[in-house]
Amino acid sequence: MTILMGKFVRNLREKDVRDEIWDMVKPADPLRITLLDLLSCKQGGTVASMLIDVCGFWAHDNRENLLQEEEEPEEE
């Protein structure tokens, strides 16, 4: 899957997205994520956004770049 957002282009693999989510949630059962896992990890909202909205995934995936852009002074 290719995502084109702003100046960033990213080819995504399902396995990479799945691994990222499992790393964030750290579910009790390594084969599934439960509602309790999502609530316990305190990142359930981010995970839900990543799964239902490509913009949510893009924002999470590019969080470091977005922070750098916010810190850079405006050129006049």
C-alpha cells in the first residue's frame, strides 16, 4: 500500500503496521488484542485512529518529522 500525504510518500506493508500496533499495545495474548489490552496500554485511541483512518496512521508514523517541522523557525 502506498500512502501519499503532503511531501511524504510511504510504502506500507501489512506486517509492519501489525508489528507497530503489537509493539504499542503489548497484548497479554500475543495472538490477539482485546479491549482490555487497548485500555491498559493507554494508546488505544492512537491504535484505533491508525486502523480506521489512513491520516491517523500517517500522523503516528511521521510524528518525529511533524515535531521537527513545528520546532523549525519560519523563514521570512
